[in-house]
Amino acid sequence: MIYISHLLPDGQMQEIIKNRELGVESIEFSISENLDYMETTLETYKKRLEQMGNPSLILHGPFLDLIPATFDSLIREVTMKRFAQCYQAGRELGAKKIVYHSGMIPTVYFREGWAEQVSRFFRDFLRERTGLEIVMENVLDEDWRLLRDVCQQVDHPDFGLCLDIGHAHCYSDISVVEWAKELAPYVRHVHIHDNAGKRDAHMGLGKGNLPWQETLAYLPQTETRTWTVECMDVKDVQICVQSLLT
């Protein structure tokens, strides 16, 4: 199924998903202030979803200042709390999946031991939580191997990866095609957008130089794998949706 990231005004979102089997990936619960006022945020967002026809929903989790790989107990506690708040929102809204960032920052974190520490975090997070799928997204990550290692070590039926093809294309020296080919068995969700390989531009497919057709050939839609178009311009969103549907 194709989802549209809720980066557009509600009216444009409603127009795009109208009369199509498209869902919404909400960024509402990635914002810490919204999590601080959860009851109000939930009530307001439920009404917004109703106006859009109650589409299928995925949540994008909080990420700013949060570090799954941290060794600091207090930072870990805050990261766990914010992730848990979003998870609870997903439960209440009937979300299908939640996307959390890996939090990898090259040159800040050592590669050695990083996957083990992140795996430990997500195993603890999932210890008493079942039934809502979570996927870990690459952002600044330079090497797909670390994400694969996390997925293998977590080894949980509700845990998989979100491959952001735009991030892989501009933040890694490894071909995005290789990312897709090697991570395909673990990828349950894909973020769709294009760029010229220099910055995270979130353009429509074909407007950059990302080899998206070859990349997505390794990541077709399935009953378990979904796609989200992540563009901030309505025309770019329409380009991506049309490209994916043809």
C-alpha cells in the first residue's frame, strides 16, 4: 500500500488520497510538544483524520535529541519514554506501523558496538509490547550492514527496517541499489523521494539522479511491505504516486 507523508496541508492531503487507496504517514507524533499534550493532540488528530476519510495510518516517531544507541541511562530513559508515547498513540489511532530513526551519526558514534547497543534498546522496548509493527529508518547512516545487524539481533516478529532511498542516495557512498538489494529481506517499509546525491531534497521521482526504478525493483509492494511518498510539494507527491502506480 502507498502512504503519503502528512507534510502537506490537510486540504491537499484530502484531495490526493480522495478516491484512491492511499494512506497517511503522520508526523504529528514526532513532535515533542505534541507528545507533552498527548490527550489534546490525539483528539485533534482524530478529527483531522475523519475529515480525510479515516485513511490507513502509519506514524513517524519522535527523533530530535533521541538516541537509541546511548550509554547514558537518563538519555536512554527519555528516548524510551518518547518512543513509548508514540507507540501508545499508534495503538489508540489504529496505526499499522511506526517509523523510528536509527539515530546513527557517523563520526560521533563508533561503528564497533553500535548495532549491539541499538539492538539492546529495541529488544527492551519490545519486551512487553506486541501487535504493532515498528520499523527502523536510516537517515545519516553510511552503511547498510549496521542496520542489517540490528534487525538480525533484535529478531522480533514486530521489528523490521524502513529503507529511505533518498537518505541512502545522498548520505552514503554505497549505491542505493546495493542498499535495496542487501536489505530487501528486512525492509517492511520504504520512504520514497529523489535527490541529486548532494543533499536531502525530497523531490519527486525522476527529478534527481536516484536510480529509483532499479532500486524499487528489489523492494516491490507486498502485503507486508509498504511505501510512503515523502515530498513537501504537492506536484512532487503526485509525480511519485503516478510513478509508483504505473
